[in-house]
Amino acid sequence: MAGAVLLLTTACSGGEKDDGVTVGGKGDSAAPQVTVNPGNGDGKARPEAGVVVTAAGGTLEQVSVTRKGKPVDGAMSADKTSWKSRTLRPGTQYQVSAVAKSAKGKSTTVSSRFVTLKAANELDVADVSPTKGETVGVGMPIIVTFNRAVGDRKAVERALEVKSAKPATGAWFWVSDTQVIFRTKNGEYWQPNQPVTFTAKLSGVKSGKKTYGVSDYTRRFRIGDSHIITASTKTHKLVVKKNGKKVKGWGISAGRGGRVVNGVDTYLTTSGIHLTMGKENPAIMTSEWMGVKPDDKKNGGYKEVIPHAVRISNSGEYIHSMAATVWAQGRQNVSHGCLNSPPAAARWFYNWSYRGDPVIITGSKRGLDWSNGWSFYQMRWNRWVKGSALDRTVTTG
């Protein structure tokens, strides 16, 4: 249906065509003409198209679009001759009112109401990391999981916003049809001690055939102090810095190597930029992940209950307490890939660390894959940006 309004005028008379296109000032050529799309009475308005109000022979003085009395966001053009709303909630009635004024002071007031199409399938945010109100490390990614496959990634990505008190450059990367991840540029972590807000303005976004977002989503969290952890499998040392200053260090025992599967030594600690992912106290560590029963000692079977363990990858790597290898810590590598630490140091780190703290490990010939846990900084920045549906970077300030 063409743009349609019920036209009321102040300081002039007005007119309304049967085809729904309103031409203001039929009785007074000095009055501006105002058009509203979708048209008045439209019961199948497209949510993704929003509302567009235009004025001819004058400028828009005021535009109001409401849903259940609440205003809808929109933007006025620089010359004030048009106004466009954001996407609209499916299956919902909207009211529109607008006032335009001509150079001669004649004004036209219009009003309209319409109903948007219903969504046959609904797109929602199923999960977001970090959690609500969580304080996280400077490397923390924003991981967004949807309830169904996203067909139009560009449309959905345009609806995603990240705002931080201190500007950062980042980009989105689609790892699948249902998950997209935001991280900052290589070498430019989040600045410490600031709030961050993630918003998905999904309401009215068409993500596939008869599939729309039906509501917006907001997640707020906070970046804490800068925690940077460095460790060397050659020197057997781990150093912890807070906001650029060393606060603690201790000897560690890393992966000893010796178990090669498909050309990969699975007992070596991986070198690269890890991120702390979570905490377990205790963690149950077993050889079952590699197909070896715990009681098969001949083939390296094991099952151990480990206190104060902080995960740094999905391949079984932790920074954790290990009283049994204190003799080797700071001297040689005897673990299955974890960073064995003195009990007191591991307990302190467990309590002190955030999720998303960078753990930079060097010295091992086994490299860390970017998709192993949250090791996204292992991917080159230009390749990460290419993973954006819009092929663009984002400034969060």
C-alpha cells in the first residue's frame, strides 16, 4: 500500500487521496505536503522497512512514532524533509503523527496507524558471554549465540552494537550460522576499568524467510584491572602483571611431550595467546579424553582431582595446583600440558583472575589454534575482519 495518512491541518486546509498517498495543502498551495509510509490502515507493513515520513514544500517540525504509547527511535535528515525509524516489532500496531511547516508559516499535521506483519519464525539471543554484570579481563570476547540459524548475517550484524566508556577497535566474526564473536584488535585489548554495553537491536530485523527478531537484547558487563600473564615452557617461569606492574611470579612445570597423534604432540603445552575461560575447584582430569582408560597405566592412563584450576583452552590446558610436581616446578616439564603451579600460588591465582585474562605462553613447538577455546587473538586481524558479514571494523567509543 502506498503511504497514507489521515490529514489534519492547522493554519491551512488539507486533502487525502483514495490511493493512500496524502497531498497536503489541496485547499492551500502554501501548505506543505506530508507522506507517511506504511499507509494508514496497512495491516501487513514490513517490520524491516520501518516508518518513513517525508515533507514537500516545507520541513518536518515534529515526528512521533509510538507503540503502546512508547516512542520508537528514528533519525531526521539534515534538511529536515524526511524522517526514518528503526526496524519495527512484528505483529504490532503503531501510531504516527507528524507536523510540517512551510516557509510561509503554513503547517500541516498528519496522523496514521498501521500493523506490522507477524513473524512465522522468531530470532532471539539464546546466550551471551560475559554474564550479566560480570567483571572480566581485558581480552574478554563477546560471544553471542542465537536460537536459530541466521540467514541474513549482514542484517543481523548491523543490529549489533558494542559501546565502551573508553574507545576500542574491534570486529565481529561469524564462527557458525548461530554464533558470532566480537573481539578487539590484535595488540589492543580493552582498556581496563570501564563499563561495556552490548545491544542487539533485533526487533524487526529480517534474518530469513518469514523470520524476524521480535525483541531487543542488552547485556552490560565491566572490564576490570589489566591482568597479563606470561609463561615460558623453556625457562619454566610464570609472571603476573596487574595494570602493567609485576605483582607475582612462580616456577611452573609445563607439558612434557611424548604422545604424538596425527602429527601433534598432545602432551605439549600450546604456545600462543590464551584467555582464561573459567574456574573449577576441583577439576576432574582424566585420560579418557584421548581414548585411554584411567587404569591403563601402560599407555599413560590417569584420573586426578585437581584443586584451584583455571582453564585456558579446550584441549585440557589449565593453570592449576599440583603439589606432587613441586620438585619439577621451575626446573623441568613433567605435565600432560597444563601449567603445574605451587598450591599457594595456584590458590591465589584462582581467586585473583578474571575470565578473559590473556595468558601468553612461549617456548613450545606446539602452536595454539585460534579455535581452541577462546584463543581468538591467534587469528591474524585482517582475517578476523573478513569473518565479519559486513567486512568492517567497529569502534566502540
